[in-house]
Amino acid sequence: MDFDQIAWFPLCAGATVAGLVLSFLAFRRRGAASGLRVAAWALLPVAAYLTNALPALWTIGTTAVGFVTGLVLNPAVWAGVAVAGLSAVLFVVSGFMRGRRLSTGRKDKGEKKGTGETPAQRPAQPGAAQPAASAAAPKPAVAAKQRKAPADDDFSDIEELLKRRGIS
């Protein structure tokens, strides 16, 4: 059916009148906000007719319908959709794998081969110097000062956790 063969004014005016009736019913049943929203939608067909936007909307509609019918009836298009879906699944899986790798941490340069241990995780060997982590441990006097912090401070718990882990 060609665009010029349709009587657009009666069609648009009828859609607007029907929408305004529904707007009145929505106003009575659901309130003013709902009624105004339906009225706004109801005025769009007449606005499209008056601004001569209907030919563009008709072209968009026929193009969309042609695309969908070509999609449904063409096996090559479905193969493309399947490949796009596979691509999306691979992207999501790689994101989970990357997130898991980042959460466990990357291998350290000083890591022992085959054990998965970093130097800080290895047990101390006899005669070896203690790691620097023990030097960073808070002294008892500092720990006592931390315990005496006012309880009403919002960040006191967070500060205590950070200091316990050697972050200041």
C-alpha cells in the first residue's frame, strides 16, 4: 500500500479522539498524572499529521517491517544472529575470567615455581632473616592508643582495620 493512498487526517484524528477518551478514563480512575500522560500520547498522531512527519514515519515503519520479515525468513541472517550471540557469551565469560584473575592476584616475580607461593607466604627458613612485614607490626603502646580512640568517631573502625594491616 502506498503512502498517498491512505486518508491520513481521519485516521490521525480518530486515534487522537480515542486517546483523549482513554485519557479521561485514566484521569478518573488513576488520577491527574496518569490522565495527562495518556493525553500527551493521544496528541501525537495529530501532531505528526500537522508537521508532515507521517511520510518519514511511514518509511521508517516499512523499513523496520521489511528488516524483520527478512530476518525471520532468511537462514543466513539467523546464522549471523547466532555468531553475534556466541560473541556476546565469549565476551561475558572472558570478563568473569579476568575478574577472577584480578581478584586472586597476579603471579609475583619472586614467586617460587610450581608452588604458587609469594616470598611473604613462604615459611621462614632457619637462618633466614625475618620478612619486613613483622617490622611493620604495631607496638603495644601504639595498640593501646588505638584502643583508647573515641567510640563515637565514625571512621575509627576503618582506621583500626587499616592500621592492623599496616596501611596508614
